[in-house]
Amino acid sequence: MTNQELLQRSLAAVWHPCTQMKQHESFPLIPISRGEGVWLYDCEGRRFLDAVSSWWVNLFGHNEPRIKAAISRQMDSLEHVMLAGFTHEPAVRLSEQLAELTGLGHAFYGSDGASATEIALKMSAHSWRNKGLPQKNRFVYLENSYHGETLGALSVTDVPIFRSAYAPLVRDNFCVMNPDWRQAREGETAQDVAERAASALAALLAEKHGEIAALILEPLVQGAAGMAMYDPLYLRRARSLCDQFGVHLIADEIAVGFGRTGTMFACEQAGIRPDLLCLSKGITGGYLPLAAVLCQDDIYRAFYHDETARGFLHSHSYTGNPLACAAALATLAIFKEDEVIARNREKALRFDAFFAGLAAHPRVKNWRRTGMIWAFDVTDATAGFAQRFFAAALAQGVLVRPIGETVYFMPPYVLNDDEAQQLAAGTLAALEQTR
């Protein structure tokens, strides 16, 4: 099949996500036929370096043999059984391993990041209700935060393009200053910005804690905010304030978990443990949809009762799917076998050197990195910059998808030195061509 044939069939039959479909009258879809390592190939053999890990999900490259083998083995025994009233070994083993990694117990499974957010919000508010505090049912979220596009998730998301169209359906919650260090005033450090943001949070919690169930945040890096990065001090202050005012802390590590920030989970860098932890994206290495929410034991105990109505009322048909759990178990095994976290730290330092020319470009500002996430802002970006840059980068064989004026890399961990240099060269060429 040719690119053109697949493109036309897709436009006739598929409604693509987060897309104004009319744009594809002038900007064609990219038909992909296969993947290998960091590369995606179209139907005619042209390849693109997947520098965004296919929406941040792919950890170890496309066509990873160990994850494929684990899924295949699981297919030979059990493809699916409902997790209500039944259980199976992959879900049990995965839950045990996640508990060991996080210090949190009783994994509750969903299908994707937004469902993890919904689960965590409902779990927090319902647990307070079960404790005799039904008025604690609102949430605090950070400026420019993104936690998904279902209705509950939108109520704690501060990205207008996602939220505005559905505003009549979305509940009102509390938005507070984020600790993005790009907001530093003259003479301020990243820690100063974090402290200023924490003071704003403290003021809100002091006034409204009686009606607040939880604070939800993306630890260390706010993805859709343009890879907004901040000092771990804010997480420590947020944890302390939540304890002081009796509010749950929900850590959305959907995008930043599983090594993206340089540690297995971003919260580790602040030495804190959230009350609820949301995981998805990289949990299966990019192979199958899966999400998990883990919680502190006191939240779980709030639901443990003879009355069904006091149980956690949430489900979907594919909860804890054995194939997805098998992929997640293989992903966790690769972290150990390949010493991924330690090797990534070495790689990131080498890649910094390869990206130095890009960082020094006169149109680049706020060059930043956290773990295996790099980002920069373009000083003179104009309306439509992201789409034009995306097209220019594709012409260089590089898949880079800017967020507004922010260009970022979140590549699979198997990116090697030669590929990193190709990524730098392709991005630099696209920057030179795009205004």
C-alpha cells in the first residue's frame, strides 16, 4: 500500500485525536507502516526519528523483542478476564512490584492517563465522604497544568484550548500559581520561585482546606505547559502543607514517571511520597494501554466496609488486562536488566554536549533539561510556529512536535549517540527554516 492510499482511507474513516481535521486538506497525515528502535517508517520507506516517544509512551524503542515476547507468552494462557470477582497472576505481580517501587499499595487499574486522573479524584473525594467529611470534594491544581481531557480531568486542567469548549460541563476548582522557574523575577532563583508558589498554595489551603479534597500536580515537569520545570523544593513544601491542612496530595506521574526525570519516579527527587500516584504512558513501554493509581493505606481502609456503597465505585471492562500487565512487567524487568536509570544519566550528559550548538542558538531561550527531557523556547515564534516547525522537522527526518513556542525532546531511552546528533542537526535545520 502506498502512503497516498493509506492517507486517503484514513481521512475517510478515522477521526484523529487532538486534531482540526480540516488542516489535513493542506497538511497531510504521515502514514506509518512499521517501527524499529527510535525510528518510524512510512509506507514508502522514509524514516522519522521519534523524538517524542509517540506521545511520551515509548521507553525502549519500537519493536522491542522482550516486551513482544512477554505479550506473546501471556497470549498463550490468558488474554483477558474481568477483574471484578476474579484475579490473575500478571495483575498481582505487577501490583506487588509497583508497591515495592513506590511504597504505596493496592494498585487500581485503568486504561489511560485521563482515567487515572478520574480514579484519583474520585478516590480522594469518596474517601473523605466515607470518613464523614463529604464537604471535602473540591481540588487544587496548578496554573498551566494538564491532567487529561475527560470531564473530571478537565476540572483540574488549565489549558484553555482543551477546557474552554467544555466549560459548561466542567466543575469549578481552585487554580494556584505554578513553580515554573521561567517566572523568576530579577535576582530570583528557581528555589525562590518555588517558595513563592508554595506561599500562594499555603494561603489558599489556610482559607479553603475544609472543602478541598486534594492538590493534584505533575512533579518536576509540567508537560503541556511547555515542559515547565521546577525545583523539588516545591514538592516538599506541598507535601508539608497538605499534611498540615488535611488535604491529599495527588502526584500525576503519567508523563514523568518511569525514568523520564532521571529517577524512577519524579517524587523521589524531593524525598516525598504522595497520597495517590497516577501512572500510565510508559508503564507498558508504549505497547498497550494501561494506567494504575496507587494509594496510601489509610485511603484504601476508608473504603473497606460491609456496605457496597462505601466501596470504590469505578470500573471498566478491561481493568487490569493480563496482556497489558505482562507488557508492564517486561518493562520493569528491562529497567533492572539494563540498569536503565544509571545509563540514562550518563547518556543525558553526553547528549547535552551534542545539543550544545542548539542551546547556544540566538533564537533559543530558557534551555533546560530534567533527566531525559530537554526543552527550549523560541524567542521570536509567531502564530502557527508549532505546526510549521513540525513540518520542517519532518522534512529533516525528525519527529518533533512543539507545544506553542516550546520545542522539546522526550526520546526513547535507546537513542544512541549518532541518533542524538542527527536529532540535534535536524532540529537546528528546522529552527533555521521556521519563523
